[in-house]
Amino acid sequence: MTAKILVSACLMGHAVRYDGASKPLVHPAIDRWREEGRLVTICPEMSAGMPVPRPPAEIASGLSGVDVLDGKAAVVENTGRDVTGEFLAAAENALSLALEADCRFALLIDGSPSCGSDFVYDGTFSGARHAGQGVAAALLARNGIEVYSDREIEALIERVDALREPR
């Protein structure tokens, strides 16, 4: 069976980020995985009905997605509006799609309050960041899906190739 990979839509060139931009990840492995039918694309925030563009959001108080899942932290926009509910719904949508498509891995854009896997911003909107996962990344990991950031594509390639059936 071919290992599927849930991937952030912005990494696939879709202009879905909060600022209306994309962050395409150009790599031969992406092209190969696309041809092999391994990629399952989602923007968690858009799946939860959030618009593009939208105000920037961060996990408050220097906490992380795990804390949001556990009810100990909020996700807030720079306007002060609490969007925790939307981010929890976004995470649930990402998990549902990953499970439905039988994804073993996720390749997500780092820094995002949804998709960050190595770091997130600290909630001050100052550009300061700290180690931690976004809400969707944390929920995926909690449910056994291996999460990789866009900067960890080489490690993901290794994992995917290790699972390839012998030819």
C-alpha cells in the first residue's frame, strides 16, 4: 500500500494563507509524490470556513497547539478576537481527512497556529517564536500521524522511501 501524505495547501502553491499568499515547496519529491497519488491537500483554516485573507492569528501566552487541544490556551487574532473554536474545527477537519485518506504522514508549513510542527509564534504578534506545534499538527501527531515541517522534507523522504514496497 502506498503511504499517503497530508500536505498544507499553501505548500502546494494555493494562495490560502492568512495574507492571501502561498509558500510553494518546490522539490522533486513533491512532483514524484503527486504523480504517485500520495498527496492529500488541505488548508485546515479554509476547511473550517475561515476567509482569505484573514487577520493573523497566534496561540496566546506563548503556549502551543497541545495546550489548545487540552483547553489551556486560546488562539487569537491580532484584532483580539478569539478564534479557538475555528482552529479546533480546522484541526478536526484535517484529522478526519487524514484518516479518511489513510495518511501516515503530514507535511505542514511551520510557524502556523494550525500547521506549525517545530515552532509557532508566541501570541505577541512581534515575530517572536518558540518550539511547539500548531493545533492541527498537534491533533494529527496525537492520533499517530507523523508530522514533518516544510524544512524536514529530506527526513520525510527517508521515511516514505523506507516504506516503499520492494520492486
